[in-house]
Amino acid sequence: MFKIIVILLIGSLGSGLGSHELVPRKVEEPARALYSIKGVILKPDSSLNLKKSWMSDITLSINNGEFKGFVRLDRRFLILGVPNGSHILEVEHPDIYFQPVKVEITAKGKYRARKVNYIQPSTINQVAYPLRLLPHYRKGFFRTRQEWQIIDIVLSPIVLIMLVPLVLMLVVPKLIKDPEAKKELDNIQFPKMNDMPDLSDMLSTFLSGKKPERSQSGRKKLLEKSHKKYK
């Protein structure tokens, strides 16, 4: 009986040792280094006409809200717990536009900042660190309605077509000092109003489908041409 008890105790101890050896040990991973991004918001230009409480509406966002930050009363900010890598910092304000900045942090803790250019991403415009962010301009949500002006009428193509030849006819003779050139201009026969066709007759004949009847002046010209040919 004593031997059976000893054998059972030895078996239980062996199974306990074996189960203890099969338990995996947890390997502690090294803690990842975290860094901070700091800077200052510069004073806006007086032409922007901002309210005194414009700073209270500013929020800082890194990587589309992955990290958030706020501005202190002295216009400085500090965002903690940022890992190494490239991060895009955006200053969000409902009424003011700020240039987004890309901050690159190396594994050794070195910083490099540059402006974000979505149109030409290859261009590099470095920015000093700590960051100095300037309000550029106010966001425009509405367009000013175009008002009526006299210049629009003067610069219209119809008015230009009518005025430019008239101005040339009045100004060019005065500018020409050569007497022979002036005689040539005086001898030029401009069309008279009597020789111009009547627009109402032309429209009526065009809409009715009839052939236009020649006027008396037109008939006289045709008769004169025919007489000259036979002569």
C-alpha cells in the first residue's frame, strides 16, 4: 500500500513539472519612444478684421484627428505622445485658413518640417521648427454679386464695332499730315444711305419666299453696265 502511494505522488509531481515547462513565457517588448510637436500661432494681419476671441476657435489636428491639440493664451501649443514618422499638422478654424504643415520625426528624435502642397507634392518648401504658423486669409463662403457698370457697356462687342470705325474716321484724317494722302482719303466714296437696301423689304421677301425685286437705282446700274458692254 505504501508503494502505491509513493508511485502516485511521483507521478503527480512529474505531471506538474511537465505542465510547468509547457507554459510559454511572455517576452516584454521595448517601449516605443514618443515625441512632441510644438510651435506658435503668429499674429494675424489687421486687414483680416478678426474678432478678439478668434484664438478660442482654433483646434490642432494631426493625421485627420489622430492627435488633437489646443492653443494657449500666449498663442503657443504643444502636442504630446506623437510617435516617430511623418505627420500632417492642420490648424482648423471656421473662418481663417492656415497652411498645413508636414512634420517628419526620425527615430533619433530629429525634426524636419515643410509645407504641404497637394498640387505639386514633389516640391519641398522647408519650414523652421518649432513651427510658426501664420493666418493667411479669411475663408470665403459666398461670392460678391456682380454689379452693373458703364464699362461693361463700353467694352461690349456691339458698341466696339460701332465706335471704333467712327473714331478712326474722325481721328485718322487729323493725324495724317501728307496732303496727297488726305486727297486720296477725300476721293474715297463711302456708300450712301440711299444705296443701302431696306432691311424690312429684305425680311419680308425672305419670309414670303419671293424673289427680291430690284430697286430703281439697281436697275439703272444694270442698264448702264449693259450699254457699256455693247459700246
